[in-house]
Amino acid sequence: MRTLITGASGMLGRDLQRAFSDRDVTALDRNGLDVTDASAVLDAVAGHDVVVNAAAYTRVDAAESDEDTAYAVNALGAKHLAQAASVHGARLVQVSTDYVFDGTSTTPYPEDAPLSPVSAYGRTKAAGEALALAENPGRTYVVRTAWLYGEHGPNFAATMLRLASERESWNVVDDQIGQPTWSFDLARKIAELVGSGAPGGIFHGTSSGRTSWFGFAQEILRLAGLDPERISPIPSSSYPTPAPRPSFSVLGHDAWGRIGLAEMRDWRTAVAASGVASTMR
């Protein structure tokens, strides 16, 4: 099974290469493949059985003033890959986000919940989902994830450890609820999904359980052997951003059970296994 990974130099892209290391993989970063170039995408997908699209415009705040660029990558890029997958008979994994929802729910969003993005980034990712599903029907997996952290690239866990080395105390938002997800866990779950041969559909690739950014930050410090009480909780209103953040980003995982696979493990177990706090020991 020949697999093409786009966005291969990013945090998830690098973990995907590791998760798919037992297969024949072509890994292309944005210098190797511009997903906004339909002709280049068609050529790149040729000869592959699976395409995992980890290429994305992820600058959430910048997208508010640069939505056209975000749309070109997140929506049109997904469309081009899906069209190419359809031509070449390949399956596509389109990695998406919790930002396709408005975050006003109080219960986990099921996979078939109506989309209601409230940011430019969310709108472009929602468009990418729709285009990918429409252009390669039956052979496209949409895998939504959220609150990713990992070894490669900047992320919340790394930021908390940096702050711990620079400050005695600091504040973290406590009224946004979600599921911290280790990028390598997600990469392995995508590999498991592809290997299952399940029909296309929508899946939520997030850890089980839930916490706030404040709770996540405290757990990172605890695992690093530091005092979690160095962090104080604050409301989101104290930390305004150009793009609104979903207050509730907990995603439901029922679709995994329907294809005979287990949901991803609890976020606390995953963050301990990830070793992200080991550098502070």
C-alpha cells in the first residue's frame, strides 16, 4: 500500500511518517508539493493507494485577515487532493479540526453534528471537509482533531515548559474545555483507520476525557516534577485574540466503535506516555 503524506514537515506530518514507517511512503512538505496547484497534486497522487493530508494553514488568528490564503490551502488544497484521489482510485484522509463547530455545546459533538464555524480558520477547514467528501465519495476519511501537542514543532506543552523555566508564576485560561491530544497517538490512529479498510466517513481523532487549558498546564508541570500551583486560572476575556476560540471542544467518538476500533486513550495517560515533560526533570 503506497501512501502519500502531505504537510510532512509539520508536527503531525513527522509523526505520520513514523506511524506509517512499515509501508511504502512518499512524504512531501510544502516545498515538495503545493496543494493549491491542482496539476502538481494530480501528478503527485499518481501511483499511491492512500493520501493523508496534513498540509494546512493553521495560523488561526492570521486567518482572520488572510482568509483567502487560508481557503486556498485548507479548502482548495483538500479539493485538489480529493479530485486526484478520485482519478487514481486512492483513499484520502483529510485532517480537520474542532474549529468547524462553534463551541457552544455542553455535551460532546457527535461526528454528524451540524457545522457552525465562527472563525475564518474554521470556515476554511469546514469547506475543506465538504469538498473532500464530495470529490472522492466513499473513499474519504475526515479525521477531526484538537489541542494537538507533540515532539515536533511549537505547541502548548512546550510553551508551558518554557514559561516554567522563565517565570515563577503565570496565568492560563480555564474556561475553554477540550481534549489534549498527542500527535503521535493521532498518527497511529490514522494508520489504524487506513489499515482497517473501513468505508469513508467522519471520525474524531482526539483523546478521551476532557480538561481545560489550565488543567492541561497543571498536569504538564506535575509530570515535570514542578509545582502546579505556580499557574493561576483566568477567563478567556482576560486574553482576547483576533479569532474566537471554541469554549467547548469536546468531540464524541462513536464512529470508532461502529467500525470495530477503540477510541483513543485518556488524555492523562497519553501526556504521561508522550514524555513531553521529561525535558524538565
